[in-house]
Amino acid sequence: MQTLTDVPRPGAFIILGVTGRPALVRHLAEMGLLVGKRITVIQTADGPTGMLVFFQGQRLAISNDIAANIQVAPLTAAQLDDAVPLAGVPVHRSAIVAKLTGTPALRQRLMDMGLTRGTMVTVHQVAPLGDPLELIVRGYKLSLRKADAASVLVAEVDAHD
């Protein structure tokens, strides 16, 4: 895991955590900088001037002090190529949706529930008999059968809450 200030080159990243003073974390959350959101670095933090990012359709200038409080992971095609079924992700681990497989109707239903490519998913808990899984997707809890979860291919990430 790295912070935004440690990013060596421009590219797409996913936010894994936001730390710092509670007022700063709250302010960044109000701007939408939350765990699981995608952010694109346009210009890295080469000097004391900060960095330039693209987030939710807008360019933002972020100081090095604030960028040091945002933990990110690169969102690369190579990482998404090593995808595993969501049904195999351990409890309390996070992953990024890489691909949806299965019938067109199943893929559409999964997308309607918020499981789209590039979305962060956390396996919150598993039912006592192993089916269904309870996931955290886009800030809400979603129960999904293991057979349906096997159609969601994900790339695991090291995130913390």
C-alpha cells in the first residue's frame, strides 16, 4: 500500500484508506474521497507544489500534506488479469471487480446491484452454512448466493478499515 505522494507516475488508482485528523477525514469524505473510489493521478508530487488528480469528472489540486493521508493501490490491467471468483475471497478481505461472467441476465442483475468493473467489494460475513455471502458494495450490504458470487471475478487488494 502506498500514499498518493509515493505514486511514481500518473495512472489510475483506487483509494484504500484515508487517515489524519478527524476534521480532514470528514472534509475529504464530503468531497467524495472515500474508500473504494477511483482516482486518476495526472501530475505526481515532484516538489512542494502538490499534485493534480482527476476525480469524479473534475481536476483537483491536492497538497502534499493531504495526499500523504490518502492510501491508494494501482488499478492495473495486469492485476485484474489475476482474477479469482468472489466466492473464494476470505471474510473481511477486499477486492476489486475485474469481470462478470455467466448468462447475460445474471450479468445484468449483478450490474444492477452495483457490481460493476472497478468497484471495490468487501466480504463482510458468510452465513453459518456457507451460503449466502454478505458483501459491502458502494457503502451498502448486499447478500449474494455463492453460485452467483462465482460469476464475479475479482482481484484482491490489501485494504484496511
